[in-house]
Amino acid sequence: MCELLAKTRPFAFASARQGLLAACLLAALMSPKASNAGVLSEDDLKKAEALKPLFANLMNDLVQTAKRPDVAAGDVSCVNSTIQELLQISDELASYEYLIGMDRDIAGFGDKNPMRDIVKFAVDKSNAILTGERKRLVQLSDQCARFPVASSKTQQVLQVIDTTTGILTGIRDRL
């Protein structure tokens, strides 16, 4: 049991910064700096901006939970798996962040802004990724159901993914 704990703890310490950055990636996807060419409304920007602290707090919480000495090894292992899933989401969303980021470089098209279609595409693909990853996290949640701390943390991650998907769907519907 202690060997498992020793093996899983370094992951939490080594990836704390990377994990936090990865969790903020999706929030950065829709940040005002990435969208000041006018494709997204102010309301959409505010909603997207609200994702930053949500993701940052979530990743901080997961990393801190994995570091706690009073958390059982099984819980730590499941929390680390959850962190790895969030890192996977981040990796998969990276190219769509780039597409949305292009919006700030292309301006002056008015209602026929070609960035609208690019942002729609990126939002659609981001939602597809989040939906697929949500399924994987539900499976992880089922596997970690006997570990109360990990189970509650996985449920928090699922809530954040659902919230993010809802915000992106709302943005997509208005594009």
C-alpha cells in the first residue's frame, strides 16, 4: 500500500504546474484576447471568462488532494487518474485553442466574418472532445466509487465538464 502511495505522489507533485495550466486551457480557448475580432458577444466572453477560475480551482483542489497525507492511497491513485484525464483533455483541445486564437488576428469582415465558421468548428470539436472525455470520466468514477474522496472529486470534474459543455453549446447556438 505504501509503495503505491509512493509511486502516485510524485505524479501529483511533478505535474502541479502543468496540471493547473492544462486545466486553464479550455478557459483560455474563449478568453477575450482570443476573441476581440467580434465573433463572440460580450456575454459569451463573460461566461467563458468565468471558466478560468473554475478550472484553476478544480485543478488546484485535485493536486492538493493528491498531496494530502491523510488521503488513502486508493483515493490518491484515482485522483491522479482524474488529473491525467484532464491533461488528456487539454492535449486534445490544444489545436482548437489555436483556431479560436486566430480570431484576434483576422478582423474587419463584419457580418460575413469567416472566423465565425472557424469558431463554430472549434467549439463543436471541443464539445465532442468534452463529451467523449466525460464518458471516460464516468467510467473512472465507477472504478473509484469505493474511494469516497476520489469519487467526490471525480463528480466535481464531471460538473465542471458539464458546465463547460453547456457554456460552449450556448455560444455555438448564438454563432
